[in-house]
Amino acid sequence: MIKKKPINISKIRSILFQIEEALKEMESFKTMDIDEFVKNKKNYIIAEYYLRRALEGILTVGSHFLSRLGARTKDYQDIIVSLGKHGLIPVDFAEKNKNLAGYRNRLVHIYWEVTPEELYTVINQHFEDILKFYIYYQELLKNADKYGFERE
């Protein structure tokens, strides 16, 4: 029998803290109207930075949990789908949000095409989803044994 690698609790906590910080920073954009958001270029810069960090965190933590189960993924989108397949997040939630991985790629690889209006819309449409990932990951960490994870 192959011994599973334990989850790296300190790494996960550190990344979850970063996701929490990103959520706090992005929350102000939810109450802002689109014209106000677009008018100030700093809003776009801050929003892009924290959305990218939140998405990177979601994918990094998801990949970490999956690797401890011996699961292999072919790309970022597959990380989210696999989290659902392995019962770590609800399958319907995974399906609904798998495109967030693609949006991470858009922010990183074709960032020049991302408009302030688009960024505003994505944050407002997916803020609660990012928060749910954060909550699901907190639950996984808290109840690691229930999900078959060994602690370090």
C-alpha cells in the first residue's frame, strides 16, 4: 500500500489567508456602480490583482488536496471538475465554476483584452462563488480526516 502524503496545513492556511484578503479587497467593488469602477483606473488595477490572486489560490489549494488523493489533472479547469468528482466540493458547484480556471488564464495570458467592464462583471457575478470555494476549503482543512486526508 502506498502511503499518502499528508496535507501541508501551513501552506493551505497561508493561501486561504491570501484568498480571504483578496475577498476583502474585492468586496468594495460589489457596492460600486460600473461607471464609478471604470472611471478610476486604480479600481481596475486593484480588482485585477486580487481576482487573479484569489483564482490562483483556489487552483493551488484544489491541486494540493487532489494530489494528496493521488488524483491527476490535465489542466486548471480539470482541477475544479476533479474537486467535484472526488466529493471535495459539490459537483454542480464545480460544473458551474470550472470556467473560473479559464478566466485565470485570461487574466494571466491575454490580460490586455480584459476590459474594466468585463472585470467588474466577473467580480460581481462570481464573488459569492469565490467565497464558497474559500468556505469549502476551510471545511476540508477542518475535517481533513473525514475526507481521507492525513495531517502533517
